[in-house]
Amino acid sequence: MSKFLLRRLILMLPVLFGIVLITFVIARSIPGEPCTAMYGEKATPAVCEALTIRLGLDKTIPEQFVVYITNALRGDLGESVQRGRPVTDILAERLPTTIELAGIALLFAIMFGVPLGIVAAYYRNSPIDVMTMIVANMGVSMPVFWLALMLKVLFSVTLKDTFLYLPPSGSLPAGYQTNIIPFYVSWGLATKETASPFLIFISRFNILNGFLTLNFDLVFQAGRYLILPAIAVGTIPLAIIARMTRSSLVDALNQDYIRTARAKGLKERVIVTRHGLRNAMLPVITIIGLNFGYLVSGAVLTETIFGLTGVGRTLFEAITARDYQVIQAVTLVVAFSFVFINLIVDLLYGFLDPRIRLS
Amino acid sequence: MQEAVPEANKPISLSQEVYIARPRWVMTLKTLVSNRSAMLGLFIIFFLLMVALFADFIAPYPYDKSMRDTPGYVASGGRLPERPPCIHALGCEDISEHYMGLDRNSRDQFSRIVYGTRISLTVGLVSVSIAILFGTLIGLFSGYAGGWFDDITMRFMDVLLAFPSLLLAIAIVTLREGANLENAMLAIGIVSVPVYARLVRSSVLSLKELEYVTAERALGAGHLRIVFWHILPNALTPLIVQGTLGIGTAVIETAGLSFLGVGASEPIPEWGKMLSDARDLFQNAPHLVLFPGIAITITVLGFNLLGDGLRDVFDPRLRGK
């Protein structure tokens, strides 16, 4: 297993290098001066020159690339021109929102997608199957931002005075943020002033922090605000997962070993879950890994709709402001996570299917 | 594709193919017609094509004409420009009303949606054509040449695939200086090149080892002739399937770019742009959110259904399931 892991890691290196190179090139080729984008009419030649030197833009492109890589390896992704703060700080602040959103969306997609697929496969060609597949087809055909707007219309406008009302935007009720006690304070690990960046980063996951401090009101409030965005972002993955589960399980249930299991007199539930589903899960897991792209695009498109301050929104603002360092950093982080998620998927493969591990 | 038939097909269907001595395309067409979802998809696409072609006759107003000065608008007492639609099926008698209401610039939304069909179909076709053209070329040469050329190209494609397509598309539009529909189409085309390149390459890898290619080479055919004349035609099937599905994706992604403000600009009636304009009106004018979204969904659904159907038809292993 460790040999398998090592080989995979070595194979990843050129891809990771390529990602760094491409993000660097893209960020440098975005037309327009960051100086004018940042200072607007106040951009005098003197101001711009100072900024150019501060950002190292006066050096040659290869030189800039070397500086960029060495800094990145030390965890320094540069400084945001627009906000005048280190990019890593901005990311540390905003990543938790996006990760939480994507995580809950994925959870939603798996929790509903897999059972839907199982039911459709088991009762294939029945009305239930047809209905499920119609819903799944609609799901993949819907633009995520439209779904987001429609959910807002339904749950925040039409159902305004019912118990089903859900807030249209934001991540917590107004003024709630100040009452939150970070988990490291209530555990006595550190005070708000002395906490390490890692602890602060973890405590920014509202729902996780709520669980860790047994503050279930926080979990409830944060959850309420995340439901609509999570449904919006999770629907396409849900539909894809449902379709994949169905087709893969249909294949598995047609195999000889299923007939053998039936002949042995096993219960249907055992046949489907232990013999069918376990063998049908490989493609489903691949698809779940590949859905990461949808989750990120979904976050970019919906964070602004739901007023969430996450990475997607940050990226978009950075592009409008030509904030090179931020664009670079966000694309880098996203692409790297994609590569690592696929690595995890590959490892899961080996875990689920001994044949792959051995070969 | 053909060489897989003896293994994958059960003896019964093999003998069927022997008995019915009809050309292959007739068989394929027959399977396609009996595939319900493909037919539904084809019907939707045909309908959309008709709407796009005859938009001038279907749309009651030009897509960029403000209704502020028309008698109907004045008669209504100059209500909110984005007033809810009068839906005739629900018993609305006022004929001068607008089927889907007016947008915030007092333009007839129904006409804009109708003209929008043209935009979306064009965008889908153009960007998929760009992707197929470059993807096929890269895949063909990379797969045929093999060696270091293949390694480098495919690693590069892997890198491109590591970015979520929307992010990359946004970046490309920004690079092209100026957000407009042409750049959006180009960006979406470029972003999906790796998908087609890998698809074609994998077909080429298996095709180039076949005897008929070796025979061709023995007869003295040049590389270009072998690649374009003998390998490409046999690699077309997965391309057609992926291309059909790709049009749907392209329509959704263009709408996404326009929604974010890096796609179509005023007064082009692009559906994503229309949604973007209506995003802050969702409380007072939900119909401005509803209809463009339905239009996008139906269009994408059409191409997805046809693509799925085509895949079932072309993949002999799935036949008769």
C-alpha cells in the first residue's frame, strides 16, 4: 500500500508543477494594471512605481516565477493588492465557509443520491425508476444559480410566514457572531489572543465549532443558513450520483454471484447491500471525487446569491480588481485540492477492491 | 468499437446481425428510433431549432424594445415595469398583455426568451465545435505519435482538467480583455478541449494497433492519410456522444459566465444574463427568475437526453437492456 501511495505521489508532482505554472502565467497575463484597478484615479506614476517595486513586478517574468515558488513553498502566497493583507490570511478566513458549504452539499448529495439510485436499480423499468431518472435528468440540466434563486423565492418569499421559512442570505443571524465562543476557549486550550492560526482556522467552521462546544443553537442557526445554498450546490452532484449508482448497481445485480446469493436463500437486503452495492460502489466513488469541480463552480456561482463570504466570492472579486496574488492563490488551492481528492479516491479504490491494490 | 462485438454480444444477437443483412447505419437508426429518451431529446432540440429559426415570427416584439410607450403599458396605469405576467391558460383575457411579463427595462420577456434560443444554440454549437476541432487534433496526433510527445501533451491535459472548468473559463475570459459572448464561447471551447483530446486519444491507441492500419502502412500510406482517412472515422462515435452532451454543458456554462457578468452584455437576450439582471428582483418579480431558468433547463435536458440515448445506441453492450 505504501509503495502504491509513493508511486501515486511521484506521478502527481509534474501535474502539481504544471498547475503552479499555469496559475502563474494566467495571473500575469490578465490585462490591465493592478495599480489603476486598485487606486483608480489616484494612481499617479509615483504611487504605481512604488507598488510595482513592492510587488516585484519590475523583475523579469522567470525571476518572478522563482520568487513565487520559493515563497509558496514557505507558505507565503503574497499580499492582496486590493485588501493590503497576506493572501493566506484571507484564505484562512474564507476557506471554512466554502469547505463547510461544499461538505454539507456533498453530504446531501450522497445521502439522497445513493438511496435513489439503489431504489431505481432494484425496481428498474418500474414507474419509480422512470420517475427517479426523470428527476435526476432534470437535476443535471438545471443551472445551479437558477436553482439557488428559485429556492430563495420559495423558502424566503413564498413560505415567509410559515415554519418552513429559511433565511435568504448571510451565514448567521445579525449580531450572533459576537456570542460565539471558539472551541479552544471553552476547552481551555488558549485564549482568543494567544490561539494559534490553526485553532482559529478550525474554529471558523461554525457547525463544527458548535458541535465541539456543545452549542447546539449555533449548529442549528448556522445549519439553517446553509440549507438553501447546500441544496443548490448539491443538486447536480446528487443527480449524477443517483444515475451512476443506478447504472452500476444494475450491472452488479445482473452478475452470476447475485444469482448464487439468491440461490443460497440470502435476504434481499443482504444481497443488494453486501453483494450488489459493495461491488457497485467503485464507479460511484470515482464520480463523487470528480464532482469536486461541480462543488467549487457551484460555490463560485451561489456564494454571491446567498451572501456567503467564501472563496468563490473572493475569487470573483479578485478577478474584477485584478488582484493577481489572490487569483493565483485561490486557483492554486482549488486545483491542488482537486488533485489530492482524486488521490484519496484512488486510495479508496485500493481499499475497496483488493485486485487494484495488488496489481 | 466494432472489434468488441464478438466478445460483448451474446450469440443470439450476433446471429441476428447475420440474418438481417442491412447496412449498419440502418440498424443504428432503428435502435435510435426505439430509444424513448433519445427521441424526446431529439424532439426538444427540433422544437428549439424551430423557435430559433422562426424567432422573428414567433416573438411579438423585438428583444430590445421598451414597452414604456405602448398603449397596453399606459393603459395598465404604468404599473411596476417588472409586473407579473398574464398567463392566458389561467383565464387572462387581456390580449395585449405579455405572456411572460416585462423585465426591469420594460421589455417583453417572452420575446427575449424566444430570441435567447438563438443565442444559446449558437453558443453551444460554436464552443463545442472549437473543443472538438482542437481536441480531436491533439488526441489524434498524441495517440498516434506516442512517446514523449504523447506524454507531454497528456500531462498538460491532466493539468487543465485539474481546474474546475468554470474557474478556467473565467480566467480565459479575463485574459481576452473584455467580457463578451465571443470570448465566453471561446473560453468554454478551450476549457473542454482536454475532454475530447483524451477521448480521441484512447480510441486511437486501440485503433492504431489493428491489422487494417498495419495493412495500410504496408501498402505505403502516409501517416496523415492513415490518421485522417482510417483512424478518425472509426473514432467518431464516442465523439458524437460526447459532443451532444457537451452542447448542454456549454449552454449551462455560458449562462453561468453571463450570470457572473463575464459573458453576454446588454441588450443581448442571453438567458443567464437575464437571470443575473433579475437576481435582486426575486421578491417582487419571481417570474423574471422563473422563465429564463426553465428555458435553460429544457435546452440542456434536450441535449442530455439525446446524448444519453446515442450512447445507449452506439454501445452494443447496452443494447436490449
